[in-house]
Amino acid sequence: MDSSNAAGTSNGGSGDGDPAAAARRNTKMPKYSKFTQQELPACKPILTPKWVVSVFFLVGVIFVPVGVVSLLAARDVVEIIDRYDDACVPVNMTDNKLGYIQNETISKECTRTLTVTKDMKQPIFVYYQLDNFYQNHRRYVKSRNDAQLRDYKKANQTTSCEPERTTADGKPIVPCGLIAWSLFNDTYIFNRGNENLTVDKKDISWKSDREHKFAKNVYPSNFQNGGLIGGAKLDSSIPLSDQEDLIVWMRTAALPTFRKLYGRIYVDLKENDTITVKLDNNYNTYSFGGKKKLVLSTATWLGGKNDFLGFAYLIVGGLCIFLAFAFTLLYVIKPRKLGDHNYLSWNRHPAGR
Amino acid sequence: MALCNTVIPIKSPSGQISYKAQSQDEDALVNAASNLHMVLVSKNGNNAEIHFNRRVVQYEILDVLEFTSDRKRMSVLISDSESGKIFLLSKGADEAILPLAYSGQQIKTFIDAVDKYAQLGLRTLCLAWRELGLQEYLEWSRLFKEANSALIDREWKVAEVCQKLEHTLDILGISAIEDRLQAGVPETIEILRQSGINFWMLTGDKQSTAIQIALLCNLISSEPKGQLLYINGKTEDEVARSLERVLLTMRITSSEPKELAFVVDGWALEIILTRYKEAFTELAVLSKTAICCRVTPSQKAQLVKLLKSCDYRTLAIGDGGNDVRMIQQAHIGVGISGREGLQAARAADYSIGKFRFLKRLILVHGRYSYNRTAFLSQYSFYKSLLICFIQILFSFVSGIAGTSLFNSVSLMAYNVFYTSIPVLTTVLDKDLSERTVTQNPEILLYCQAGRLLNPSTFAGWFGRSLYHAIVVFLITIHVYANEKSEMEELSMVALSGSIWLQAFVVTLEMNSFTFVQFLGIWGNFAAFYIINFGISSIPSAGMYTIMFRLCRQPSYWITMLLISGVGMGPVLALKYFRYTYSPSAINILQKAERSRGPMYTLVNLESQLRLDNNATDSISSMPVKKSSVYEPLLSDSPMASRRSVASSSFDIFQPAQSRVPASYPRNIKAS
């Protein structure tokens, strides 16, 4: 029978004493590697005052000269801007500008005089600037068909070109879409005194566009045939890759105020030169309150006249140096020992968790 | 002792017999019996063979009345193959067996023995037997078979049938088994309690055993530091009154430096959970430590549920099959895979090998995981919001027409290629080294309150993304104005600006840099350019040559630099300011760790504490009422004495080190 009154005996061994189990467990353990055990050597930087102050100071010291250089570059640019859309409306039609622009019988010729304020070295860029023209509107941006522009065999592909897809009798328009349809058509002729300043209209578009986006064997067809004229008409005998104005226009701008390259003048202009511009005020910006401006500008390594970068850098650089000094001052006045345990909340109120 | 069990002996080829048992108690008993020369040699089918001092005795096992937590005992019906007599052998908890003794037997000696053993912290079992007549057995056997094959209410029917048989037993004696604590248990509990986690012990042992073991592992402290409040009673009213009294004591003495804990028995708990739940819930919230004895598995799960309903984050840890329900009920279930098999480990969310690993699980891995998850989730929102805000701002200058500034390829690649890898390297980010964390376990409290991921931190990231979007957008449209204003170029400039900013943001937010992180952040940055160069070489792409054109312009690089400077400047300044003048606990420890080394801190802390010991209103200023702060830990395993919090909570390491040789290792075992 069973024995009774067994006194307490200790159960054998400790939990991990089992040699068989230990061997089994050892083989199941994953191989030790510093990566999987997260023991890779690491550097652990902390924000000491020294480090932070020096970073701010360094940033300030770098930014200020860059700002100065940028500002100087921007100041070097000479720019002549002339708004002509209001001025070129004949006096008797100032209250019916829309009627004026849409009436084909009224002559759109207009003469403007520009004075050169400073010496301008060639090449001088001629831009036309449009204000309040939303080339970045969603329906405008997608109203084009790139396949059609690239390949003459795909002339029928006019998807997404609404509303300028086909003519009334269903023939496809090449190039289709609103962007091409609204091509800018003001022209400018420059004269300095008696001398005619030739505007070089070659190479005003991107080379990559000319070579890959607009094909040499695609010709405009059925273009601007409809009732509503949006802009310029295109010569059907010139292939698209040579229609540089079109190519420049079809590089849609991202902002409502933009400039597009019209051409270059390879003549130096002297201070106080008077330039006479004979322009054709064809383009309709009156129906949506847009503005048209003619711009003559030189360019530096930074681009056109843009003070923003210079000022921004100067301001930020100055702020950084100021912050560096402020932090130094703060550190000198109210020093805080790094890693002072007295500030641990459970030390401030010990056991008061 | 050798027969009343469900142990299967396994004969190894060398002739050694090893036992396969469901519980370690049974294993211990059978081994003890074999040490006393009553060896259970084999059990095939219904026959058990016992070798007693070279005499071989065969027994036939007729029925096994299995252990249930309701009856708290198990019985075996055997028949001696020589004499043909039928015996009923019972084994179980003393309060389940002793009342069934036949009238007239002196059970006082047994009760005394049980108490004595329980005081020593041993697990007691009572053994009894009875002889049956053949007729009685046959009748009963029929009933038993019926009950076993019943389709409805089988458990109840079986229990009823067993009751019929188990009465007028002849008590044989008491056995006591020493259940040793695992190594490192007291220290683990100490550290975890320091870090703000409440511990409750739920066990199936007797009250005295449980209290003894709790004292041993730092769970409660003996008088005068700690006080134990008992909830007892034989009738419902008694229990209710006892509960009220304890509750009252808890309420009024919560401001004293004494540590209070309450003890409640299984059947009292049953009454309380059914009738007096609200009072008990209040008690649960007030007390930081509790011991519940003689609890059944379902009661364990009920207790966890109760605490969950008080908005506590619960973790249940256990190692036996009876802990499975509790483990599954808790928010986090931890199973210790051990000698009782893998049931608990399989049912758990996390499975560890020893109890002391819990410390690393919670303090080290849990903390890191929380930090990294907080960063990852907020950063993901940040980077998506950045792009969204830029698009929204762009719509203001595009006539609110819905034009997307970024082309579709860039948008798709953004989330996957340009910004995902740097964040993934945050997996290796360690804000504090493990040594610092184990020396300052209170740091866990800092995470518990959700300080790294809450509406205000999220608002911070949101604000940052808004600010960065404004910076990128305004700078881009002012630099790339007039003749430079071309859709594709502008969009690429804005995207590059965002990517630059993000590389810096991730760099600033990382706490530790391994070479993997460097590679991730700056390699990804380079990959951005490489991918875009690739796309810019496809003639049919809208982006053809854009990246090349941009990289040739000096104004592009100057713009990038400006965006980074304006975007990161205020962020860095703010971070530095907060780091130095209103540092969070983590920051302080970080600085201490890197500038001085953690060892010096102990001296500082102790002196600090002795100075401030006058602040005895310490406990009341504890943020006790923030129920989201505390994490009560429900453990099935016994723990030991605790320290009061008011006194030196930081000198644990010195005395603890000296205590290790004194406290002998004990195995954790579920009851």
C-alpha cells in the first residue's frame, strides 16, 4: 500500500539543471550577432550647449556671405518691365476692352518707348510676362496629348484634349488641347533709334523638348479652325520641332505670374538708350483681368532679378548668429549642469511617484 | 502515494525509470515514494505494477476520478490483484479531504501538521483511503459510466457521482512539498515595483503558504513596514463586513508610509465577486499589492477582467495550464515555458524562459518598443502631412482647381522609396542604455503615462509638418518665380526640399547612431537623387531631364540649403531649449549617462534622498489616481517581501547584492 506521512522532500534540481534540456535549448538559440542583439556600436550625441551654439554660429557664418553674394548677383541684373495691355487700348475703347480685342478690324499695333536705366550686356533676354494667367489650372494642365506630338502616326490620339479635340466635322486637331489653342500671339519689334535690334528666336525652347517631345515630322493640322480663336495660328508647313514659340508656351508654368522667353538680343545696350517697341497687341487678357508686360533683362549665374534669396539668407544668417549669442548668454547667466539628477521628478519628490 | 496519480513511468534502456507527470507535485510524490522503496514500475492500460522491496505487487486501476478545481481533490479506485480488495485512494487539498474523514477520527494532529508546514511555506497535500465492497463498487461504477457518457451537464453529473463515493475516508497523512523560487525573483519584483508596477499574486495554494512565499519574494514586507489585511469570513455577512473593514482601513491609511496589502481566499472571493463587486473594485484601485489564495482559474480570469475595467493596463504571467485563461484575458500575457509544459507559453503573447526575464522584457524591451513605436507612428503622419500641406498650399496659387504639384511617379515613390527606409532604421534606436534603465527603473513611469505618444506630442508633429510645408512652399515659389516658374522643375524643387528636411528631422530625432542608421538616412538621401536621375533619363517621361537641369543650377542647391536652414533652425533651437531648461526625465538620464557615467549617480541620489526625507507627504503626492499610470501585474507565482517606498528606494542595489547569497533559489511553480 501507499506509504504515509511522507515528510517534505525537496523536488530535484533547479529549473535549468536538466542537461538534456539545456543542450536542446542551446541549439534552439538564435545565432548571436551584434545586429540581431542590437549591440552595434553606436554614437550617442546629446545636445550640449557647446555643440548647439557652434552649429548655429557656423550656419550663420556660412549663410551671411552666401546671402551677400546672392544679393550682389541679383543687384547686378538690369531689368526693364513695361506693362502695355492697358496703355495699348485706343482711347475711345477703354470701357470696352473686350470689344476692342475681339474686333478683328481694329488694328492692334501699338508703339512703346523704353529707356535703359543701366548698361546692359548681351545677351539680353526678351520675355513676355503674364499675370493672373493660371497655366497651372488642373483642366488646363491635362488638356494636351504628348503622344500626338511625338509621332505623326498617332495624330488621331486626342484623348484628354477636351474641349479642343476635333474640328466640327470630326477631324483631329494637331496639336490638340487647350494649351496649344491658347498660344500667345503678341509680337515685338525692337528699334534703337534707327537701328533695328534683331531678336534671335532660335533656341528659346529646351533642347530636350525639341529633340524628344516635339517630332520633326509632325505638322499642325486643323489648328485654330473653330469658331473661338484662343491665340496664335500655326504655319502648317513648319514641323512642330521648329515651332519654338509653341514649345515654349507648352512648358506650362507653375504659378499664375510667369514669364516666357520670347527671344534674345545680342547687342549691348548703353545707359539712357531709348528703345522703341512696335508690338502687336493681339492676345486677349482682358476677359479675365490679366496683365501683359514686356520684360528685357540680363542674367547672371543665379538667374534673373530675384532679391528673395539674398535677403532670405541674410536674415536667416543674422538670426542664427543672434541665437548663438543668446544661447551663450543664457548658458553663462543660468548654467544648468548636464545630467543633474536633482531635476529628476522622482528625486524632487522622493517616493512621491 | 505511488498510485494515486496520473503519472506514467517510462523505462529507459538502462533500466532507469523516469516519470512523466502532468504536474510537478505528482512527479515529486512518485519520486518520493520510489525513494522510500515503493517504486511505480509500469502502468500499462489498467494495470499498475509496484515493486516494494523486491516484492512485485500488481494493481488494477478501475477508475480515475480526475482532479477538478471545484472538488480540489482526485481519487483512484484500485483493486489488488492478489486479494481482490477494492480501495479508494484520495489525494487533495486539506480542506477538501479532512472534512470527509470518518467521524471519530482524530484529525487535530493532521490540522496542526498542515499549519506547521504552511508556515514554512510548503505546499501541503492530504492523503486518504477507504476500502470498498464489491457490490458498492459495481453500483457506483454503473452510475459513473452513465455520468461520463452524459451529453448535457456532464461535469456536474460526474462531480455528483464522485461526491457519492468520497466520504468517510481514513486519513493517512499530510505531505508537504517545497516549491523553490526561481533565481532572481525577489530582485525582479523589487525593481518592477520601483518602476511603478503593482503586483498581485494569484495562487491556488493555502493562505499561509502564499503569505509566507510573498514575504520571501519582496511582495509584501513584514511588520512594521507593511501591514497585511485579511478578508475572511465563513458566511456571506461575515465576508461583507470583513471587506468593509479592510476598505475603510485602506482609505484612511493611504497617507501613511505603511505598505498595505490585502489577502483574500478563494471562496470569499467568489462571494465578493458576485455580491460586492463595486466595493471590491474600489479596494482594487486603492491597493497596490494583493494576495489571493485558493483561486480557481476562472477566478483568476475574473480578477484580470475586473482590473481591466478599472482602466489599468494588465499583464498576467504564469507557467501552468491553469493560468491560460488569465493570460489570455489580460492585455499582455506572458507565459513561462518550463517544467509544466508549454501550455501557458503557447497561449501567451510573450513567452520567456524564466521569471527574472520579465524585468528585461518590461524595462528594456518594452520601453524601447514603446519609444520606437511612438516615433514611427508620429513620423509617418508627419511625412504624409508634409506632402498634403504642400499640395493644399499649392492649390491656393492654382485657382483651387485641384492641380497636383507633384507628378504621380514622385508621389508613388515618395512613401515607399524616398522616406520609408530611414524610419525603419529606428528599430535600432536606443535612447538610454540598458544599464541606466535598470538602475533607474522609475523611468518606466515616464513612459507609462503615455508621455511620448499623446495628443500634445502629436500636435507637436502636426505643427512641425505644417511649418515645414509652409517653409518649403514659400521658399520654392519665391525663388523659382517668373522665368524659372515651370511646373516640373518647381515640383521637383519642392520635393527635394521635403526630402532634405526629412533627412535632417530623422537625424535629429534619433538618439543613437549606428552605422546602419547612417547608411539608412544618408544612403536613402543619395538614393533619392539616383532614382530621380534614372527617371529623368527616360525620354517619354514627363520628368525627362528635369533632375539634370536642376542639379546644374547653383540656385537649386542654394535653395535646398536655405530650406534646410529655415526648416531645421527653429526645431533645433526649440529642442535644445527644452533639453537644457526643462528637460524630461529621459533627457536627464541621457546626459548623465553620456557625460559622467552612471556609477556616480548613486551617491548623488542617496544624499539627495536623505535631505528630502522630511517630505513624508510623499505618498499622497503620488499620482495614484491617474489610473492609466499604474500597471498592476497579476502573477500566479509567489513573490517575496517588499520595501516601503518612502525610504531609500535607490540603495536597493547594495543590499540586494548582499541578499543574493542569503536567498536560496526557488523554482516557480503554478499550483
